[in-house]
Amino acid sequence: MADPRHPHGSDALDDLAKRVAAIHQERENAGQKASVDRSGMSLGLRLASEFASAILVGGLLGYGVDVVLTMQPWGLLVGLALGFVTGTVNLIRASRQMTQAHPVDPQASGLKDDLDEDA
């Protein structure tokens, strides 16, 4: 007896399963390409937010010192400076980690400099 849920038989069901699997594979491949394209932007936004938050936290701590010790504006200025230094150190650390994770290929062709031309 034929299955009433599949009026065209198992061949049609197998064909449908293959088409669905192909569509899922295409979407998965497109998703991987999109995530690769966005990884640079996400890294940049992460580094920018870490840098800004380091400066903000330093400024808030410096302002807190100013309020407690009544020595305006020196606590705020020192806090902002320390926040800037901390943010810069974090950027350098992250760029070193990124360089170690993805080293530059020495055999890759680069852009020619104006001095490299013989003409």
C-alpha cells in the first residue's frame, strides 16, 4: 500500500531530500564566506571598543580620585593618560597575537614601489 503522505513515491521524496541538502550546503558555504569577510571588521570593532573603554575607565577612575582627594583636574588627567597608555598596550598586544596567528607569506607578491620601476 502506498503512503498517503507521499503520493509520488519514494523517488520524489529522495529527489526532494537531495534538493534540500543542496540548498543547506549552499547556505552553509555562503555563511562561511560571509563570516570570513566580516572577521576583519569584527576584529577592528573589538579593538576600537577595548581602546575606548580603557580610556573611559581611566578617566572615570581619575575623576573618582579627584572627587575623593579634591585635587581637580590632576586625577582626571592622570587617569586619562593611563587609560590611553593601557589602550595602546592592548592594541599592540592584540596585533602581535594576530600576526603570530596569521603570519605574512614571504613569497606573496606585494605592491611595487615607484622606485622599483626600471622605466
